[in-house]
Amino acid sequence: MRFMIMHKNDANTEAGNPPPMDVVHTMGAFIGEYAATGRLIDGAGLASSRTRTRLVFRGGQCTAQQGPYRGERELPAATLLLKVGTREEAIGWAERYGAILGNGELELGKVNEPWDIGLMPAPENPPLQVLLIDKADQATEAEGRSPAVKAALSRLEAEMTEAGVLVRAIRLRPSAKAKRLVFTNNKLRMTDGPFVESKELIGGFAVLELTAMDEAIELCRRYAEILGGTLEIDARIVDTDA
């Protein structure tokens, strides 16, 4: 089974502080164990909300809000990793995506690069990598979006791929099959989905091939310990059929 393990933003990340270098190396070694066996599919960390843009689509109108902001409706249905030249370009693609939804909410978050966390000097004029987060709604949490909407999104994603913009798209199964893990000083409190809402901004994620949810939970224990032992993580099942 394929899982997306999402940890939520914390005060340190929101303040724009890079993680301590020992945490960077320890997490790198941990994730490297899965990369070495071919079980790591994807992963990224996101910068603070001041680097993000929230797009709300209602009745054919789009309202954009630039961060910083607090989390509101942060339960994702899908993520699309985009590689663009500018934030305006990313917003343009997101506006087209949202126009297909008609009503919905998207978020664009800058992906942390190695130079953002002190691993290497920044290259000259690097491309901008942005995570487009498609927020869950009643349709994605139930029977799924209509065939017409799915087809239109597929056509747009094909165009984005041809343009060299779309790196990877990942769709998630409804949160009814998910687990929310809240760690406090490495002590775990777990909640079964479905989740009516999630008000914590995503701080980063890893997509991995695992045997079952039990393995995902044990992975999250190590994940949480490396990140300080106090944080919230969602373990979501990836819709590989999509």
C-alpha cells in the first residue's frame, strides 16, 4: 500500500526558522533507509505560511489570500508538485485548476530546497517548486468528483506535464481510511478518520510504499521522535488507482 505521511506546521517552522542541522541529517538518514529500498516515492518540506497563497473559488469567482495566515480547511484531497519560473505562473495554473472545480479551495506552498535549509549554496536563478494542495470537499470525501470534472482535470494535468510544469500528482483516498496521530512528548493519541476538518497547515510530507497502516503508525513514531516528539501527523492512503 502507498501512504502519504503528513506532518503539520509548528511554531518554529511558521517563524521561518530552518530546522537544526542535526535534525536535517537525522531525518535524511531515516528517509534514506526507505529510499535505498525503493519504497520512498516522494517527499517535501514546506516553508511558512508567509510564502503561501490560498485561493478560494465560489460561484465562478476566485479570491486570493497571501500569507501569513492560520489554517482553516486544511484536509487535502490531492497534491500537485509544480516547477515554475515565478509564483504568478503557479497562481495562473492554480486558477485554471480551480475554475474546473467551480467551488473549492486550493493552496500554493513553496517547497523547501536544499539551500533553504543550509545544505548548499543557492544556485543562480533556480526554478521555483510549489506544492498545489487541492482541499477535500464533500465529493472527494464520499463518491468522488463527477466524471466531467475528473476528465477536465486530467486534460489540464496533461497540458501541465507537456509544459514541463507538473512534476507529480498524488491523489488521496477519503479520510475515513486515515489515522491522525497527535504526539505530546512522544506519547501518542490516535484518532480514526473520517476527519470533519483539519485546521493545521501541512509542514511537509513523505509518500512511501508500506505493508499496512500498522507499519505507517510505527514509522510515524520514529518520524515524530526525530522532529521533537510533539506534533500532529496524518497517515493517509494514496489512491493508486487514480
